[in-house]
Amino acid sequence: LEAQVHSLRKDLLAAHSQRKQKLTELGVLREEERQRAAQDQQAALDRLRAEMDQVRQDLERTHKAEKELAQEKVGVDVCLDVSTQVIAELQTSLSSVTEDSRQTQQSLERQLQELNRDAYQTSKVLQERVESLQRQLHAVEKKLMSCELEYQEQITHVRQESESKIKGLIPAELQQELEDTITSLKSQVIKQIHTPQELPLDTHKQIYVSV
């Protein structure tokens, strides 16, 4: 029985000690919470004071601005009248400048269209003239070739006839001299055919006027 009582007393002391420790910890926690609450309350009060100071400063600035605005109202009215007049004059000047710019732009656009049209017509006329000259040149070249062939045939025919007629009638030296003469004449004819003929003066004038 004494052992049981001793054990119970020991348990009771342990429980009492544990309860005391819990109460101590709880007191510490409560003190910390109280301090935090006090700090939060102080911070809230500080913020409130700062906000109130800011509101007071804003009200003072607003009152000062309203007072200055009231003092300057007369001067502002005069400035508004002057500004209205200046704005009207500027709008009139702007309208005039805008109209002048529009007319200038239209004039430049018309000139550009005329230049483009003239350039197109000139280019077209030049192209047609070039094509005409190319056709004429082709015709002249074709005619020269035809004349050359014709002269070649005539020279060959005359040479063959002459050779057949004078063969055996003249010495060999004279026959060779005659062949040299025919060859020289042939060269002169060919050279004359290939030498370009100058156009008459009237033809040059006609080309210039056409272009």
C-alpha cells in the first residue's frame, strides 16, 4: 500500500510539474501574443497618423491651389480671350496653307501625268522609227546581196564569153593581162556595192522631224 501511495504521489508530483510547465509555456505564449498585438496596434496607429497627415497636407495643397486659382481667374479669362483669338487666326492660316498645298499637289500630279504621257508618246514614236529604219536597213542589205549576186553572174558570164571568143586568138601574156583587168574590175564593183551610200540632206531632215 505504501508503495502504491508513493507511486501515486510521484505521479501526482510529475503531473503537477508538467501542469506548471504547461502554464509557464502558456504564459510565455500569451506574453508573446500580447507583445505582437501591441506592436500591431502601434503600427496601425502609426499608419493612421501618417494617413491623417497625408490627408491634411492634401487638403492644404488643394485649398492653396483653389485660392491661387481664384486669384488668377481674372487673368485666366483675359488669357482665354487672347488664346481664342490666336487659335482662330491659326485655324484660318492653317486652312489657307492646306488649300494651297492641295492645289499645288494637284498641279504637280497633272504635270507628272503630262510628262508620263509625253514620255510614252515619245518612246512609242522612237520605237516605231527604229523599227522602220531596221526594216529599211534589212531591205537595203537584201538588195545589196541581190545586186552582188547579179553582178557576179554578169561578170562570170562576160568572162566566159570573152574567154571563149579570144581563146587561141591572142597570146597568153595578153590573155593573162585581160584576166587581171577583169579581176580588178570585179573587185571595184564589189567594193562599190559594200560601201554605204550617204543619205541625202532632205532624208536626214525628214528623220529628225519624224523623231
